[in-house]
Amino acid sequence: MALKFDETKSPEDLFALRLATNLTLVKEGFFSLYQEERHKAYFTRLIDLLPRLFSDRPTELKFQDLVRVRQQGNWYQSEKMVGMQLYTNHFNKDLKGLRDKLPYFEELGVNFLHLMPITTRPKEENDGGYAVNSYHEIDKKFGTKNDLEKLTQELRSRKMFLMLDFVVNHTSNEYPWAKKAIAGSKKYRSYYFTYPDRDIPDAFEETLPEVFPQTSPGNFTYNKKMKRWVMTVFNDYQWDLNYSNPEVFLEMLTNLVKLINLGVDVVRFDALAFLWKKIRTTSQNLPEAHMLISLFRMCLQIIAPGTVLLAEAIVAPTEIIKYFGEESRKGNECEMAYNASLMALLWNSIATKKTNLLQKSLQEIPKKPDTATWINYIRCHDDIGLGFDDAHIYDIGWDAKEHRKFLLDYYCQVLPWSPAKGLVFMYNPKNGDGRITGSAASLLGLEKGIMENNEKLIKAAIDKIVMMHGIVFSYGGIPMIYAGDEIGMLNDYSFLEDPNKKHDSRWVNRPQQDWETIAALQGKKGHSSEIFFRLQKMIALRKKLSVFADSNNFVLHAAPNQHLLTFERNAIEDKSVLVLSNFDENPQTLSNDWLQSIGFFALEGVKDIISNKKIKTASKGITLQPYELLWLQKL
């Protein structure tokens, strides 16, 4: 959306301008999903709804929207953006406790927080809050809505940003709509996919994959009270919404705006790849899902143009890029997307000590829109999937099935020589697929090193942790640290004692924040202090260098040494930065001839800006030590 703003116009005037400018696009998007002859009345309702939703937006946030659009442009692409993902109650009790710890984020250099779900959810199993009882009421264990609004006010005063989840694909079976459907309401049954017999469910099942084959096989659950089958792609207590019903879109748009009006800057669209369901397809990544996301985005930009969307689409690289928008929708879906492929490929390189699959896969990803950015991370609350492109694996001479088995064995304690201490998640014996859970530190060998009192293993683990984070700090996009990784926290096995969690090994990498260790960082030597201060230093460096702003200035260099990852962040006004990282346990060298071939050889030498040391290009070139990371600039 490109508009020229008159400084004399009020937020209301500018809303009217945005609505008029985008009305045609909204209409085209709406009627591409909902047949015009049958749904004209719903479109009229949408156009009537938009001004009402805008009027409910707090005045302070309306003016913040205008500042961002007028002055800050694509603020989310700034080199100063550094994020952290966390569970509020695991971090420091509740929202009030989180607010008390804002100076800690500032000390580390973090200014963008992603809080895992804090809205109401079922008391028993709830998928970590992703089974939704409300989209904007706060669960009392985290505090109140007033506590959240005080937190967002404090964040704005500190120039910090907040991301919350919007579980757009499903509700819980306790959500008011689901309760009304169970009670017999035909209207609310049409909000979901419910059927009196197995005919249609069986037709869907022919092509629908299983998300949780161990704990929730199949994609439908029989509800005894309703005497109907309900589509439950994730878990039996999560009912998939039926977006082919335009009522659902109107209701969910209202829920979305109520959420952002609490002071949310970025909305994480959860499971958006699943939004549109169609028999004889996988019901993932369908064109209708993309149009639906674009329609949400266009409406949101009319109401609150300072808020942006993040795509939580853990799919193949060629599919992820589509969530930024393609062709007529290019740059008009989500402004951000998780770089899940980079995350998984980095873990592949750690296990293999080679970057060939990483480089081949990155080379195949199309260029993203200039207005879009990635969220780059090495760990999150979820598992590590192995959704690599089989063709890429075969191209480098490996067998795809055997390679995935090797990765599961390497990380999940099958190979005695491996330093990793991870767990298997959702292994499917039908096809051999599985995923990996564990904290970054435990997967990288720190837990095993401490258990065995092996200083060499501990040092290698620390260097791997720093190298992995240094890559995402310098890659194009926003780096997102997972809370606890900044101090090298290990696996938390206490979930095995909780009957509601013991069947979900993802809880092993969801520990309570260790404030005792944090309090001793300054005066204590050890792995936590070393990791924290090395990451802190890199974050501060990132924020000083405009070259790390995401202006599509990322260039991947195919290094001749398959143990090294090499990429460059090009600059016009600043010096370019060449990022080198060694995934091998032995020193590795890049020749001067190769450096010269990419235009980075300098007779006077280069400087590693992390260590602030000049690196002499010896006759053989530049040598990287095991798991070393360099950010190089020409002198």
C-alpha cells in the first residue's frame, strides 16, 4: 500500500482514504473466495464492519500507526530488531513479572518479544495454549487484560515491540462456537467441518497427512454429544474452522482486531498453511488459503497499518516464500515469515559437518519481496522437522530416507559417539518420519559435556551455540533467540512427571528461566556467562551496522570448502560484511584466490569485527578454527 499522507489529515480521514484506495482489492479478494451472486450481503457486512473496527482502535495506537507509515517505513526490517521467544509463566511467573524483567532484555539487546499464547484455554490438554477458548481474554494464570495493556504501554515507552499468536486455523472444543455447535446450533456447526457419518471424512482422509500420528492419528474425531464427526487436524480438542463460510471470516477478523487493539505490533498467524480445506488435496498451501491470508492482511492494513503479520508456515522453502504473496498479491500477504528451512538446514550441517545441503537448498529459494523479511532462529518452542527437499538430498549423493534416519539417530541418542542429547517427537513407523526435540545447548553437546566433565566437549558446544546464533544475527531478517538459549540452558525433563505433558517431548525444551544463574553472570565464569556475553557483543555490533538491515542485500557464496558457510551482506553506504562459519571439528581454510574471485581479497588485510582483530590473509588464505564464526570487513 503506497499512499502519500497529508500531515493535516486526522486518523479518521486517513482511514477513509485507505478504505477507498483498497476497496477494489478487498472486493476482488472477497469474491475470489466467496461466489458473488450468493454472498453480496456478506461483502456489504464486511464494508460496514471495517469502520466499526477502526473506531474501536485506541487513539494512541491510531497515531502510532500513522507514525510508522509516515516516518518509519518498513520498521521491521531494521538492523536494530532483535527478538526473543518465551513462555510468560516460564520466564517470570506472569505478565507483571515479565514487565519487571524488561531491563534484562535491554541488557542483552533484545527489543522484540514473542510471548507464547496467554489467552484462555482448556484446563487439561491444550497444546501449550494453541487450543483457544478466547482470542483476547487473558488466562488468569498470566494475569489480566489490564496487565497486558500495562505491559504494552511500557514496551512502547521503551521502543520495544510485541508479537502475540492468532490461532487462525482452529479453536478449542470449549470455544463458545463449539459449545453452541454441540448444543445443536446449525449456524455454529457450519463454522466447523462436522458430518453425521464417515462418508465425507473418509474422502478427506484419502489425501490428508497426519500431523500428530502418534497421539492424534487421523483428522476427524467423533463427538458423542453431537453425534457427528468433527475435523480435528491437530488434536481431538482443536476443531478446524470452516473458512468457506464467510461468517467465519467476518468473526475472525473481529477477533483479530480485538487482539491487536491490546497493543500488539506483530501477529503470528498460527498454522496458516492449513486454512482452506478441499477433498482430494492435502488441504495445505492451497491457493484459497493464500487469498484468505491476503484478505486478512488488506483489511488489517486499512484498520491498523502499523501492525504486521508473520506466517507460521513450517513447509518446504519453495512454499514458504509464497506466504509473502505472489504475482498480483506479491508483498501483499504476510510481511514476515519464519525461516524454518534455514533452521533445519543449520542443524543438518551440525550433524554432517558439511554445508552442501544447506547451500544447495538456499540457492533454490526465490528472492523474497523487498518489503518482506524473515524471522531467523535456531530453536523455538517446537520440534525440529526434517522437511528437506528429497531431490536436493539425492542430488548431493545421499539417500533421503537413510539421511533422515541418520539425523534422528544423531540427535536422539542412538549413536553413542554423538554429543547430542535430544528426544524423538512424533515418529511415524509407517514412513520412518520423525522430528527432534531438545534445547539448543543439549542438542549441541553441552549437556553431555557437563555430564562427562569433558572440557573439550563443553568448549565445542559453546562455540557451536555462538556460531549458530551469529549466523542468524547476520542473515537477512530479524534474529529470534529462544529464552534460555542465551545462557545455554539444558533439557528440562520434569515434563515426564506431568500427566498432561509427558506424551509431548517438546516440553523438554521449554524450561523455567534460571534467574539464579542470570544473577551471577557478571561475577562468575562458566558456560552461561561466556554464551551470554558473546551473544550480547554480537547483538550490539549488529545494531551498529546498517548493512544488517534487511534490504534484500544477502548474497550466498558457494565456497569450495564444503565445511564452510559463506555469505555476504552487501552495502552501499557502509562496508560490506562477509560472514564465514566452520561447521567442522577441524580447522578449515579459504584460499586467497577464492576470496579474490568474490571481490573480498584485500592486500592490506581484513578485520574480524567480532574480535576487532586484523586477519592476515596468509599465503594459503584465511583459516577458521573449529566452529569459528567471522564477520569480516576490508580494512
